[in-house]
Amino acid sequence: MGKTRDLVKKIRDTKGTFHAKMGSIKDRNGMDLKEAEDTKKRWQEYTEELYKKDLQNPDNHDGVITQLEPDFLECEVKWALESITMKKASEGDGIPVELFQILKDDAVKVLHSICQQIWKIQQWPQDWKRSVFIPIPEKGNAEECSNYHTVALISYTGKVMLKILQARLQQYVNRELPDVQAGFRKGRGTRDQIANIRWIMEKAREFQKNIYFCFIDYAKAFDCVDHNKLWKILKEIGISDHLTCLLRNLYAGQEATVRTGHGTTDWFQIGKGVRQGCILSPGLFNFYAEYIMRNAGLEETQAGIKVAGRNINNLRYADD
């Protein structure tokens, strides 16, 4: 055990800790913050507000599900472990993925036992529900907190279970999401939808037809997902109660801290949103967005354009 602990320390020391480049920021009144503690407090204030739960929407937990999905095998754990990218930063439990690759089959057996226990009782270790947020600047004024993505660093051991869960959810992604959804889909992307829009415009010009586009950009899309609405949507889509319960309990009691250039903030509760940096988040957000589009009333208004006998009234993509 002592040798293993020394090995973990050596690997961690070699890898170091990931820090995103970050300049000075302003407070909510637009004043420049110069002191380290003021900067940390501003980040905590901003993220707590961003992820604060809507008090008007109570929890709807249903307890433990007894009708379970089929158990997963050790080979699935091995596949999940091998598929984790070594170049990505980790946090949470502080155990680097290189350790598991050194321990090989022994690590697979231990992780299989842990993940099977979670699978059966649908409760997650608190370390796996903790995230370290790294603010990554996007477009706009880098002095405003709202112009940053908050990417979540999560534990590698937790990612193994998440990878297995993602694989179980994939059948629902393939079945429920339409071809017009190119965001976070394998083999599809923004360029496909740009090409489709260009083709539609060319055909409209060729046949002298009027065509109108409405571009909708979800602001802070991942951050605004309401958890209880998400669980209801998953139920309507037909995702099993067992998988939904696992997801719901993963999100219940989540905590996060923000790593700034001046250290980390205090831990705070996460009441809404899906984690940027978690492999489950793109699929969960797509289910959420799919529900919105199904209830947008596009079919009733007969909006869209006929292509090969099929009506196309929306094209979706992700630009993050």
C-alpha cells in the first residue's frame, strides 16, 4: 500500500496541476478587482448565482429502483478505462489515470466492484459528485465572468462509471434524436448544417422562392438545464427508471469550487445545469433540447421547406 501511495504521488508531481490563463476581472458593478481574495469572492458569487436552484421547483426523488438494467462486465470496465484520454486534466479524488494503466487487471477488478455497487444501490461517492471549475474565456470582454465557460474537472475513477453509463444511454440517443440534430453527434457537425443552409438558399434562389431563417443561440445552454425537468423528459423519452435514478442521484448534492489564478474558492452547491467537461452532458442536453423542439409547434405552423418529399423546419448544431 505504501508503494502504491508513493507511486500516486510521483505521478501527480510529474503531471502538475492544470491552470487556465486568467486576467483581472470586474465586480458586478463594473469595478476592477485588484486583490486576490476579491477575485475569488467574485468568482464564487458569480458561479453560485449561475448554478443556483430554482426554489419554485421542488425535488422529486423517487427512492431506489429495484428493477435494474443488466449488470455490466469487467470487460466493459476495461474498455471504459482504456478509452479515457490521458491528456485531459483530472481532479476530484486526485488519482491519475496512469496509475490504473500501470495496475492493469487489478485496477479493472477494483473499479468493477466499486461501479457494480453504485449500479445496484444508485448512490455515488461524494468525491465523484465534486467538480473543480476552470474558467475558460470565450468571445467578449475577458474582464466579465459571464464571458467565460466553466469547464468541470472531475475524477478519473468517476469517468469510468460515466463512460459505462454513456454507452447504455447511446441506444436512446440513436433512437430519439433526429437527423437534423448535428450537435454532439458522431460524424456530424456545424459544417454539415452550414452546407445544408447553403444548399437550401441556392435552391430557393433557383426556384425564386422566398425563404426566411431564424437563428436561435442558447445563452449558457449547459448551465441553465433544470434538473427536475430533465428527469421528466428522460422518463417521457422512455429511458429506464434505473438509468434515470443513477443520473438523478449523480446530480443530487453536487458541489463545485472555482480554480482562479489566486487559488480556489470555497465549495458551493450546484442546483442546475449539466457539467461542461462531463461525457454525459452533451447527450443529456440534446435530450433537453429535443423536448423543446418537439413542443415548439413547428409542425402545426407548417413551417419549413420540402426536400425530397420531407419537410425540414429546423437544423441544429453545437458551436462550443
